[in-house]
Amino acid sequence: MARRKYVVGNWKMNGLTAALGEAQAIFAAAGENKGVDVALCPPFTLIGPMISAAPGAAVGGQDCHAAASGAFTGSVAAPMLADIGASLVIVGHSERREGFGESDADVKAKAGAALAAGLSVILCVGEPREVRESGGAADYVLAQIAGSLPGDFDPARLAIAYEPIWAIGTGLVPTVGDVAAMHGAIRAKLGEQAGGSAAGTMRILYGGSVNAENAAELLGAGDVDGALVGGASLTAGKFVPIIEAAAAL
Ligand code: 13P
């Protein structure tokens, strides 16, 4: 079966309750583009209110702890996300790996905890600029997959997001050929680790400076099943054209 396109907004540390109207407008547009799966990952504080404002919408977290509960001040556990109605969580975003020192093993544990709690997972990988410039991007990203992919999982509930760090929030994007090559290499690696049937089911999203102008080209690249969008997901005006571009493919 063909993989459905998946367009996910990562609001990062942005959004007060006043932004819930944008989420409602985004999910209303998602309802009109039924061929595309759409989700939003706002800050923890907005997950419950967003689900109340847009019942039935796919809303998720941007991180979770690997433990189900315990003395971890400031952290949120995967079962807590599921308990308030979240259906997914992002793990391993480069802003967590780089800014909070998360290792591949940490990301793997978080992904496993999220799956055990019944959530879907978006597992992020991506190389820094100097690695891209030295020609080592594929090796770097495939090593991240090897180290952070859980051992046993439902491929329908685990997506990979390829987000080159140097493309995040910079307006820089790899060439469509480079994106297709990396996504093809990731799918081959998933085949090695999880089997060909799982690799054929799993969605691989591109993230990094996706906007209304470049979405159609990036989403149309080989082995690209959707987008993980930061800045351009904060308003319906910028995000809905990306959903529409995915629907038109
Ligand atoms: P931008 O779309 O703002 O570049 O962010 C990408 C990203 O990090 C999404 O997780």
C-alpha cells in the first residue's frame, strides 16, 4: 500500500493559548485535505488545550522521558502524554541531542517508552554542517539510525525525520537530489535493521526550512513521505499551503 503523506508541525518553544486559533484553522484545513495525515506538536502546556480546541486532531509532544514515572523534575513521561490524549511524540530532535546532550541510546530508550505507551513516534536524525561539508553525512545519519532505532516496533507507528542541522531555521535546504539520496539510504538501512516489509511501510519525513515555496519540490523527492516543519507551522497562513502541496502530490 502506498505510504500516506505526513505533514507535522513542531512548534518548539513557541505558542501561548492565544495561538490555539491557528491550530484550529490548521486542523480545519487538514480536514479538507483528507489524503494527508497532519499533526501538530506544540509545547507541553498547549497539548491538552489544543486537543480540547480541535477534538480528534493528532496532537503530540516534542520529547518524553524514557521512564514511565519517577523523580525526574521537569520531565514528562510518555504515558502522561497518552493520558491527556496525545497520539504522537517527537524524539531525538537535534535541539535535544545537541542542546541537552541526548545520545543515540537515550533516543532509543525514549522511542521505546513512547511506543510502549501507545504513542506514535517521529525519530529525528541529521548531520551538522561540518559533517555534510566533509562528505560524511550519510555515514553519520545511518549510524544515528543504527544507534537509536528501537529493536522491535510497529513500523506503522514509527516515522523517521531527516533534518540536516544546518538546514534548520536557516533558510538553507539541501538539493532535492541530496534529499532523495539520503532518504533512499535511510530506507535501505531501515530494511537492514527492521526488514524490507517494515522499511516499505515506514514514513521518512524531511525537515529543515520547509516553506510554502519549496514544499512541493521537497515533498515530491524520491522516498520523501512528508515534512517536519518548524517556523512555517506556527500559523495557518504559512502551514496550510504546505499541507495543500502534500495533498496535490
Ligand atoms: P524549521 O522548519 O524552522 O527550519 O525547523 C525544522 C525543525 O527543526 C522541525 O523539527
